[in-house]
Amino acid sequence: MEAHHPTARRNAPFRSRRRAPAPSNATGLDDAAPIPRSPDRPTATTTSQPPDKASPQSPTTAIRAADLTVVRGPRTVLRGLDFAVPRGQITGLLGPSGCGKSTLMRTVVGTQAKVTGTLEVLGRPAGDAALRSRIGYVTQAPSVYDDLTIRQNLDYFAAILDPGRAAADRRDAHVTQAIADVDLTTHADSLSGGQRNRVSLAVALLGTPELLVIDEPTVGLDPVLRRDLWNLFHAIATERKATLLVSSHVMDEAERCHRLLLMREGEILADDTPDALRERTGRDTVEAAFLHLVDEAVATGDARKETVR
């Protein structure tokens, strides 16, 4: 998973004429690595108020969407979504591959183009400049420079986020804390796949963001690392009162979330707690509840087609 702060993605390409080496798994400008917004590129999210004015900040809602739609080429990827993500909790964004989870996450952090509808993040329009230091974004591909140590990787990104000699002590404290948060203080500099993912998460934790957007963090990890990551997510939500939006296509991870957004084909099938979903559908697991909702959606769509005929 690749970690970004919106500030780092915006500033890094323009700080020096000398280009830094790309991480070994960097994916250029594809879907896994959002295109950095140029200084004069407008925010691609429409709202009901001018983008330079903040909405009254809700004490209970971190993200609010109304009629949120994203079009890519001839395809509508997100279809008029309405949902709210509560503050200080872990909200799971679950659904099969290709259902629009990563697109929705890019939209939340403000890097997705061709967005219509309303999307407010921490009381401001998505993509607003004031949000850059308040959001940590972790994509699927690791953002680790293999020729740097763990601390050198963190020092590099910390210098982008909080530049200048006067901030050196503050940066050092943030880096030390982030390394401790992901339990890499005593590890060697040669990293396994799971440890590289944790370094990426540490980058996103620099500066203690209020919102963490994490895309498929447990793909390819063994059960122990998966458990440790989820324990860390809960500690961040509980101790720091941070909000986490975590995507996955593994349904058993739904049980670890406080709230769920279940997606299919660019639409949200359900926005509720795991217990409420099981009770509503009369199923024993969230996976069974999801499949029940999919069957309902398919039956409703078939009924509509028959009515049109």
C-alpha cells in the first residue's frame, strides 16, 4: 500500500529540480497512484457553497456525500451516492473488486477528476487546500524507497510535510512516534512485504491526521499481520479519536469495523453497523447479509426491466 498526505503529493514534485528515485513498486500515473493536482487545477468536487468557505463542522460526521457521481470515459463509476461517515470510528468500505471502492477513496482525498454532487470532508469540500495536513492516504502499492532505511524513508516524507530547519525537532518526534505506532522500532532495515506496508502506514500517520483513508491494507498479509494491523487501527480510533475509512473485499474483516458501507457496481447497498445488517437481513454473518442484499438488488433490477417491457 502506498502512503500519501495530500500535501506530500502536491509539493514533492515542485520542491526540487532534481527528481527523487521512484520506489520499486511505484505505479506512475495509474489508478494506484493518484495524479498530483497542479497549482492551478480546480477542485473536482462541487458543493452547495463556495469552495473557499467551510461548512459548519459537524461534531459527529467526518464525511458527508449527497448525489456523489464519478464518470470515467463512457462509464459511470459511482452512481449518485448518499452516505455519512461518523467521526472517531472505523468505517469499512466493502465490496467486490471493481465496484468503485478505490475511486470513492480518491474522491474523498480530492484526487479524482470528473466528480459531481456534494462531498464534504471534515467540514470542507473534498480536495480543499486546508485538508492536506489533516488527511493521511494509504493506497495499495507500498511507497517505500528500497535504498533507504526505515527512518530515512520517514525522514524524507516528514521533510516534505513540515520543511525547514526550525521544524527539525518536531519532525524527529513525529517520525519516532510513527515508527513506534507501527511497531517497527526494533526491526532491521531489510523489510518483508508486510513490514513495507507498515512503513507506508507510518508515512500516513506523520503529523497525526484526523482522517485516515486506507485502501486494501491487508491484501497478501498473513493472519498475524492482519490481526496486528486491525489492532493498530482500533488503537488509532480509540486513543486519538481519529476517523478511519478502510476498504476491503474480504468480508470477514467487516466484523472488525464499527460501521459498514457495502458497495456493488458503483452503488451503496447498505450503510449500517454489522449487527444491524445481520438483524435486518436475518443472516448470521456480514458476508451472508451482503449476498442477501445483492440478490435483492438483482431481483429489483430484473423487476424494473420487466416493467419497462
